[in-house]
Amino acid sequence: MEIPDVKEKWTSKINEVTIGATKEQGGTRAKTVTVGGASTLPFMNFEGDIPNRPVIAGFVSDVVPEWPDVIKNAIGKEISSPVEWAQKNVKDFGVDLISLKMIGADPSGENRQPAECAKVVEDILKAVDVPLILWGCGDDEKDNHVLPECSQAAKGENCLIGSAKEGNYMTVVAICKADKHKIISEAPVDINLAKQVNILLQDAGYDLKDVVMFQTTAALGYGYDYVHTIIERCRTVGLKGDNLMASPQICDVAGETYRVKEAVADEDILPGWGKLERRGPMWEAACAEGYLQAGADILVMAHPNAISAVKKTLDKLMQ
Amino acid sequence: MALTGMQIYKLLPKTNCKDCGLPTCMAFAMQVAAKQKALTDCPHVSEESKEELSEASSPPMRLVKIGPEGKQFEIGQETVMFRHEEKFHRPCGIAVRIPSSLSDEEALAKSEKINKSVFERVGQTLKVQLCAVEIDGAADPAGRAKLVAEKSEVPLILMGKNADAMKKAAEAIKDLRPLVGGADASNIDGFIDIAASLKLPVAISGKNLEELADLTSKAKEKGIEDIILSFNTENLGDTLRWLTLARRAALRKNFRALGYPALVEVTTKDAEEETVVASAYAAKYAGIVIIDNVEPWELLPIMVVVQNVYTDPQVPNTVEAKLYEVGNPDENSPVMFTTNFSLTYFSVESEVERSKVPAYICVVETEGLGVLNAYAGDKISAEKVVKTLNEQKVAEKVKHRKLIIPGLLPIFRAEIEDTSDWKEVIIGPETAREIPAFLTNNWKS
């Protein structure tokens, strides 16, 4: 029996963004990573092209994150050195690129100085040859000092730098233009604000073709539904021709997952919920897989088991 | 799918006889389209027209019920492709397989584990909804079906390709209305016979969507209404594409042959991969996902994907406005307030937990709005906060009178201090993320 034709006729496509620069391109990376470019919904290759597969960025932070021991142990002792952690991510976990977050710069935490952060960037660039995503600590005022130094340290490497928000985008635009980096535009679970931030970037003279959107990320069970839907809606309107919303999207799954009860508390606190050793990474993996189906292009992940499980599905999805 | 007035008009005698009480057949048709009249209010409408209308007005995806009256699992009647277009109606059910290779004892033990897989999370009950009993390969199909059926607290799916074995098993427990699973092109006649004679729902698979549509149409011709589309390919990408196409054909084109809920049987051996794959199907259009593993660490992530994706986006997510105790607080513990938007509350709660400082969280009813939206929309005020603190008798819980308020509402401080016993109002952080540092550094009772 013939099935009715239900193919969508998308008029546009998601922007293609390349991260990293090889020697010929003025950087030192062995390869670059390109995301986006799809002219269809995630994995629906019967009605459009998906030239690039979604990628996994290995989570690394300048100081050891406050994660449960069982999670840190699964990553290994390398977690205490950003350089070794980055190397392990690339060699053992098989990530496509590194996502480096300057947690230690947080004024309410260790309050590390911009120069210390820049040193970490330099060291990691020397230690691994994959492209780099660079985040500040999340405190706008502090990041206005941290990001310029980190950007400078990675000049010419075509990093993806996060994040430009309504309140600090001028600084981020200035450094990314000067040092030739790509930008992550951030809006907290708000599709209208997401568009607004992109408009601001454009008005500031930054090409939206070099932007990756960050809707902020919710851990599974903690607003996942909102983020899932915003990612879906952005992808859809981008395909329908809204050039302000056609950016690829990034999700910081690891950064959010190991803050919530289900991925932090063991059976002593959650009796009958299974060992955290198994549950934690699956909380990360299921969340990442869900966002993948919604339309995420870059997943920031940490636990080797979560990374490996999601990678296996990616292989099948892209067949 | 609703018919337009014009489409209904074509089904009428077009005599303008006024016997329905309206001046013309067209006027009557418009009223039927607006659901203010029923087609049967026309005394002269033909039987064929009635049938055509009832066919056209039935939902594009059928609602299928599995299991005995009283504890049925209901799935289907979905209306949209994306949750933001309206909502997803009936949460995907997780089914756990009982392989025929298990001994009777092991089968019962697994069934018992399935019964016990019930979890409470954010005020909702999450559980395994179905038990999938493999029939092929069982020495005594009827015996195996009966054995599990007697102990199972959830409805059953019978899985198998062998029509003779299936018939024995289905007959043995037909009163429990199991789903008969495993029909395909090779055994369709036998399975149609089982489903039709025992009046049971049946799950049918095809080697592609075209063949699947042929097979469901064949079953329908034999009077079987309760059909489930079954997918058991090992290729995640293909299956997701088929699920999408089948759902689009049903919802957008009213294509009856695929207008049924879908079941996916996950067949990977690796438990972690199974979790992730099942989560993908749960997020994208599976009505039932069959998996092997019954460990809580595997079930819970999948269940919460379902819980989240099937949340109604039109209804603000709220928690009960009451006093919450995090980590056994005592009379010296901090007190803070926040709104009843669940995302706000759970962010605050999980950060307080992370801080390891036990605390009281007073939740103010704000109709499901976050702090800033509630303030802008006049759903929260200093007066309301004071009233809520009194109603929840917070002062009886602690010796001190210090109140931590959201950093986004510093303006409340003076009024709360002036109008209540809470004489020391401390302005807390603007975001939940900063709570642990705030409590560790700034809180002293």
C-alpha cells in the first residue's frame, strides 16, 4: 500500500560552523570540527541532508568540579589536572573536541585570576590537538576579565567561546573578532531572548554564521522539557528560513547533570534507586540522547560510560 | 479529523426539507461541523453517510487499551508531532521482557521485580507499565503465560512469531486482555485469527511501512480495531524515521492504515546502550518500549525522559505551596522562600541539598511563575510572603527570625521587617547556582 507523502519541504538550513584551525589556517590543531549544516530535522535524512554528525565535547574544568566521588573515580585520577583530563578525554574517551570551563575563576569559589586561566588554556592547547570550546565561570563581571585573556592565549585557534549574553556580549564580540574565535550565544531557556541575543551580536557586527546557540541546559528531570522544546523550536524555525535562529546548538549536559539529586545521591539517600555508579552516568547519557533527538549539535559530556553509550547510538543514527 | 461544513454538506440529502429545524441543509452542515448538532439529527441521512462521518470524525490515531478493566494501560490518540504544538497525551509505557529462556522460577522472580519497579518522583508515580512474556521457545506456552499472568500486577504483552504457540498462550489468559505481539507477513493470518476470535489487541510489524500498512489493513478488514504498529529493527536511525513517518501519515494525512500507536522492541545486549536507545524512542514517538533490564539505574533515566517529554507545556509546572524541609533542618537552620514554579523550586532544593546545609524552604503560591515573572505579574508581594510564613507556621520551627529572600526581590526586605516578626531579612543570591556558596559563607544562625 502506498504511504502518503509526508515529507517536509524545508526552505533553509542550519548554519555550518567550523571550530578549530589547523597549521594552514593559522592554528595548531590536527583537525577541525564542523557542526550544523543540516537541512532537515535530526536524523530525518529522507527529506534533507545532514552533512555533519553531532559531536561530543569532553568536559574539562580548570579546578576539580564538585562532583560525587564515584563519578570522579570513573573519569580517573587525571581529573585533578586539566591537561591530563583533556588528554584522557581525547585518547581514552574518544571525544571530538574539548570543552574547558573556568569554574575556578568564580568569585564565590576559588576566585582564580585571569592569567591563571589563560595558562590552563595554553597548556591544554599544547597537550591535545583537537579544537577547543572555552567558557568563563558564569559570572559576567569576572568573565569580562577572564575571557579576554583566555581568548588571547588561544589566538588564531578558532575556538568556540562562551558565552555571550545580553549583559556582556560586547566584550565577547570584541575579543572573538580580534582573536578570530566563534561565539556561543546564551539565553536562559527563553526562545525570544535567544533571538534577541543573536540580534545584538549581529548589530555589533558579528556574523551569525559563526555563532552556536546555548539555550542553557537543564538536567534530566529539572526543566529538561523546556530546553528540549526550545531546541526543537529553534531547529524548526531555522529550517523554515529564520536566519536569526539558524545556529547550531550546544548543550552542557555534564555541567548540569552532576548537580542534581538523581546523579549525585547514592542509595543511602535514594533507597531502591540503584547504585549511583550506574545511575549517574545513565542520567547524563539519557539526557544527552534526548537533546540529540531534539536537535542538539554539540553535547558536552564527562562520564566515559555515558560518552560511549551515546557515541554508539550516534554511529547508528548516522548510518 | 474533523470534517468541514462543506464536506458534511456533501453527505446530506440536500433537499432543504427543514425537518431538522434548520432552514437549509447547508445551515445544518455548518452546525454539525461546529458540533452543535449531530448528523443523526437529520432524519433522512443515509446509513452510508453516517458511516463515512463516523469514520472521518474518529481520531487520526486510535486509542488502544491493553489489560483487564480497572488496570488497563492506554496508549495512542496522539494529536501532534511536537509537544509545543499542544501536548503529548499518553506517556510512553515501559515494558520489560521475560525471555522464554528463563526457568519458571526465574520468570516469576523477574515478574516480581517488575511489580516492584515503582518509584515516586516529584509527586508522581513512575513504574513499569507492561510485562512482555516471550512465548516462542517456551516448552508450554499456555503454562508460561498463565504462570506470569497470575503474579503480574501489570498488563501483559505476549511476544512470539509462532501462531500455534501464541494461540495457546492467548487463549489461556484471554480474560486479562493481553496484547498479542509478533504478527508479521509470515504469520498474519494466524494472528488475525487469534486477535479476532479472542477479541485481543494485536501488534503488527512489516519489513517497511508499505507492507505494514497492507498488514494492518488486512487485520482491519477482519474486524480488528485494536492494532499497534510494531518496530523491531536494530537500526535506531531507521526506526526513528519510520516512527516519524508513520505518525505524520496518521496525524497530518489521516492515513488510517498507520493510525495506531507504536511499539518498539529494543534488542541490544548492552544494558547501558539499551537505556540510551530506549530514551531516544521514548522522546520520539514510541508508545511502548520493550527492554530487557529491570534495574532501577536503567529504568529511572528512561522513565524521567518520558515524564519530562509528556509534561503538558500549557500548564505551568507547580509544586505544592508548603514548607519543605531539606536535609533534616533544626531550630537553628536557615529559612528561605521561593515560588511554586517547580523548576524554580527544584533548582533551589537541589542547590540547598548540594550545600549540605539543612534548611527550610517556604514555597509561596505564585500560580506556577518564577520569581521575576511572579513579581512582574503581581503574584508575589511582601504581604503575601508574610501571610504564607504565618500560614505555614514557620516561626514554630526555628528559634531565630532570620529570613533569606531571593536576590531578585531585595525590595521586599523593608516591608517584611516592618510588618512581621522576621526582623532580620537577608538578601540571598540572584540565582540558585550561588546558593551553596552563600549558605556556606553567609549563613550563621
